[in-house]
Amino acid sequence: MKTYSTTTLKEKNVSWLHLEEVQLSYRNKVPASQRPQVCQPEDALSLFRSIWNTDEIELVESFKMLLLSNGNRALGVYHASQGGSVGTVVDIRMLLTVALRTNACKLLVAHNHPSGNLTPSQADIEMTERLKAGAKLLEITLLDHLILTSENYYSFANDGLL
């Protein structure tokens, strides 16, 4: 068996007082019975549109995540990133951290294309696959990835990409 070090913490004069305690917390003030239920892509679209800044949908690209309970009740939304007119950076580790912190069982993600083009880019497809794989390891289901424009939307699930 490999050891980490032959010097003990006591010999190094290390105090446990310098070790930070990790705490996890999540509080939802909305009773479970009053949280919106998402049963189809149009339900998710409605929720995303209700929180999206319509003044910016054709200006800058944003990425958001809707967190769901096992019963498809909305736990909350996470505004993951906002970029420029042609893209935004999505940190999958942060998305999964938020999902774990809220005890989400299912996820829906959405981003907008300011250009009005609903076709997913190769980067959109690859990021979705990485998120799906990471979520699966944590026993979380990625239900859909929506691309929004001011007039329409695209669903990865409806198009068989999930």
C-alpha cells in the first residue's frame, strides 16, 4: 500500500483550525406543489421565455439551465453565461455543480442564437454531448437543449440529438 508521506500532520505542526468546512445548502421558498411542471419541450420553452431578456435575445448569446425534480417540477433556473453576438462560454463543471447543489434529477438547458439561425453549431452539439455524459455519471438526466430565437426554437430532443 502506498503512503502519502512519512511525516505526520502533528510533526508538520498543521492545525485543523486552518481547514475549511464544506457546507451544502439549498432552499426553495416555493412549495413543491406550486412549482411549474415541465412535461414537454413547449413547457420548458415557456419557462425560458418568461425569464429571458427579450431586449437582448437578438443582441448577445446567453445560456441558462432549468433544474427539475424527479417529478419534473422546476427547482430553479441558473443563468450560466452571457457572451457576445456570436457565442458564449459554458462551464460544464459549474452546470453540474449547480445541479448537485440543488439536488436536481433532471436538467433542461437553453441558449439563444442572436443571428436568428436555429441550426445547432458543431460546438453546440459537442457541448450537449459532454453535458449529457457528465450528468449521466451523476445519475442526472439531460432532457433537452433548446436553441431560442425571437420568433422560434429548436429542440435537440425533438430532432433526435439527445
